[in-house]
Amino acid sequence: MTMQRLLQRYHAAEDLNLCGDQESLVTHEERCSAVASCVFQSLMGETEYYKHRTSLAAFILQRDVGGDEDIYEVVALGTGVTWYQGWQEYDGLLVHDCHAPVIARRALLRYLYKEVTLLYSDLPGAAEKSIFCTSSKTQSLVLKPNVFLHLYLSCIPEGATHSGPSWLRQSTLHLNIHAKGSLLPVSECPPSVLAAHVCCMSATDKLLKWNTVGVQGALLSQYMDPLYITSFIIGSSMQQKEAFAKAVAGRLQPPLDLSLFPPYGGHLPHFYCGPEVKSIQSAPVHRSHSINWSKGDKNVEIIDASTGQTVETLFSRPPSPWSRLCKAAMLMYNMQVQCSIMKLPFQDSYVQAKASSDQYRRVKELLYTQLYEHGHGMWPRKLCVDSFKVSSLQGPDRDSWIQLNWDRH
């Protein structure tokens, strides 16, 4: 089924559902595919950047509002097929990994910060609009009841599945890393390259990690329980879907024992095949460009992976070259949340802020240890690139580009 036919079927079903026609219902995977494509088309129009939909990743919130009615809403998306390959820099201002699932996840973090800030806002009715509530068990934030997070991928991410169907029969599934223009097993990456150049773990391996520790990351773990992806919808064949599911959820055998680390626990997401997105047009003109957007942003932002900085286009005129998704921006978002909840002193060091999430760090270390002990490879550490503070950022008006502004409607 082509994407155009799927969108027509989806919109027709939406209209008929209002009349209770159950035979017209679209499936979960069709609906996720359709809403992701609709939002991306509304943002990019019929421009050359619409061709980037072949590498689209989108996070979708599903809300069960009672009866047979569910609301599906795209809250973050990203595109991209490459990464920054220069020397390491230590100010947190460059975006290193511009592959679609990674960019979409960083856009999701920006959205989650908006929702946490909204919850703690003193504006009338703000807390009711937030997707979060406080857990009675942990006193940390969790999604409100009957709210679920899904990830739509228009294609299988690169990584452990890149070697084809034979990968399914392998007993040891190695971690892979992007380094010096290639994707290779971590064990084959020279230490000198790891130490000096920007190297990025494959998106498949990062999805494995997020399936264990949650997508919220270390900084947000100070305020919220782990947030897991309920389902993956991949534009792929059934065989590719099986390989991807094994890479993300079936690689840890025996399963990681997290009984000592509540609320972390074994998570088994659902995997669906969505319609494959194959562009009949030429490949994207700007292959190094990566698009990001999260709910509430007025415009998309475009990052040039060759520089790790933003570029000015018809859609994106950023006030500075530094992306709203870089680590320094995330640290500033974290400080804004600390200000909202009156947490003192502020953590102006990125590495110290990450260290404050002790439970998250311990679960991550347990994951790395088991991967190594079972022959998958050693997950590289990036301590140096995390060693920056807000005070080290350049420019007298550095706050202007990293304020967590968004439309409240």
C-alpha cells in the first residue's frame, strides 16, 4: 500500500469511525504510519526536504480517552542518515549523531522537558494539560494512565542488522559504531580513533540501550521513572522486522536482572511492520542535513551533520548556529526545571548532573557489563565530551537560543 493510499484510507476511516463503522478501522501500525507522514508533510510541504521522509523517525503518543476512541499524536520527529566526523570538542555545543532515531529521541527529550515544566508551572490548568502525573509508589513522574509512547521508523535503522538475514543466525550480535566514515564492530575501532574523533554507536544499539534504561536519559531520570517505548512500527519486511526485534529486545540472553533496581524492569515492546516508504524521486539533495521538531515548536530546525551545527533554510532561521538539541541546551533545560521546583544548588555541570541519577547510572553500567561479558563488545565511554559547564558556553547572549519556549496551545 502506497503512503498516499494509506493516508486516504486513514482519513476516510477517521470520518467513518465517527459513525461507528468498525469495518473501516485502520490498524495500529497503519495509523502510526499515517499520522507520522501527515505531520511531516504539514511541516515540509512539497519541497525538496520532503524527500527526507525516507529516513523519518517519529515518536507518537497514544491516549485512550474511553470507549473505542484513541488519540494518536506525533510529539517529536527527526530525519538523518549520517553523523559529525570531526575531532572531539568539549563544550557541549555540537550535535554529534544525526541519524533519524537519535535525532527524534533528542527532540522527544525537548518535548518531555516542556511537559515537566508545564506540570510544575503556576499557570491555571497547566498541570492538567501535562502528560505527567506523580507516581504513588516512587513519587517520581510517570505518564498519566492510558497514555502510551510509540516509535515509528520509515526504515530499519543501521547497526547490527546491516549484514543481512544471516545476522539472525549468529549467536553473538556485536555492538557497532560509526567511526571515520564507516560502520564497524566496536572491537575493530582503534583506541586512538575513539579517543580523539567523534564516534557514535549505531542507532540499533542505542535502541537496545533505551529499551533497558528508558528513553528519558540521565538528566530527566532525576524527576521521572523510566519511560519505555510501547511499540515499534517499522517500514520493512517481516524478516527485517524479526532481525530488528532481536537486536533491540532479544539480544540480552539471559535477560538482564533488574529486580534490585525498581522501577526499572524487563521491558518487551511490540513490533509491527508498517508500509515501506520508497521515494520515487531522487535522493535528498542535502544528504548531510537532519530535520528535527517537537510539539510546540513553531518551526523545524535543520542541522548539518558535517558541522554539527544548524543551517539557515526556508524553514529554519535559527538565532545561532547551536542546535536546540545539543547537550548544552539539554543542560539548560534541566536547570530551568530545577528552577521551577526550587532545587538548589543548580547543577551547572553536565557530567555532575548526569551523576545525580544514580539508579539510572547503575542500570546502564549493568547493561554494559552484561553486553561485554556475553561477547557483544565494550560500550565506549565519552567522559571528556561531557565535562562542560554552563559558565563555559560562549557568547554574551547564549541564553537566547536555549530557552525552552513553545506554544502552549
